[in-house]
Amino acid sequence: MPLPRTLILGGARSGKSTRAEQLLAAYEDVLYVATSGTRDGDPEWAQRVELHRERRPASWRTAETCELEAVLGDRQDEAPVLIDCLALWLTTVMDECEAWDDAAWAAGGERAVQRRCDALAEAWRLTERRVIAVSNEVGMGVVPATAAGRRFRDTLGRLNMAVAEASERVLLVVAGQVLTIKAPAV
């Protein structure tokens, strides 16, 4: 049985989503929250999304949303939640706040993004649902060449830290191998 709050970190194609699904495999009813959105005209992206869908049990429900605070705060639905993923959620938030633009970032975009990240971390901390979130670990790679890229990497790193702090368990997936970063207190 998964713990109430588990964060699974890893690089692209490391196996983090598969591991999250395995942790909830015993549950017939799971709410799978897909934060990826659609990318019209991108057949490769559509294929990735379809592979994720095919891998999940037919009894699991899917919600395509970035309203994670509402999902985490829902006390009517007792099904475990799998959020895939926080990096794509942050991409949407930065789009909404026009935070990719240097001037918009300086003129309030940074504060707006930070408010959304703080609200998500607080909802994560307060949720009574069993929940697993997947997120990319982007701090181990090359320093992005653009200010917007560094902004995203740094913001995601801080979001991951806040969610990890409020989690009972944190796992890192590397080449399909799972490393325990934080284990529940015994």
C-alpha cells in the first residue's frame, strides 16, 4: 500500500512513470491526473500520450488538468491519485504567467509563478488522499543556455524540494532502477 504522499523524481525516460503506476497497481480505482495537455500538430507527442494511456489499467480514471490544488483538496473522491507530471504542470503555469519572457518575469511573472508553486506545495502538504507525483529531476544536467531555461530549471528544482519536504517518501529513478531518497519514519 503506498504511503499518503510519494514524490518520484528522475530524468527523461528513466522509468519514473512506470514505477508510479506499479506502486498503485493493486488499486482498481485510481485517478490519473495528466498535466501534459495537447500539442496540436505534434504526432510524436500524441504517440507518447497514447503509450501512457495504453499502459494504465482500464479501470483507472484520467483527468487532464493542471488544477492540482482542487484535485488534492477533493475530500469526496477517496481514490488514490497519480499526478504525471509536475514539470509539465510548471510549463503550463509559466505559459499562463508569460514567465518565459524576461520582461514579464521581472514585471510580476516570477511572483505569480511562485504563488502557484507555493499553493501547490501547500495543497500537497495538506492533502488527505493517497497521492504519488512524478517530476523531472533537471538539476543534474547541462546548465541551460537561455535565461528562460535556467528560470524553469531553478523553479522546478525549488518546487521539487518543497514537495519532497512535505512527502513521506521520495524516490529517484535512474535507468529504471529505484533509489530511496527519503523513507517514512518507522
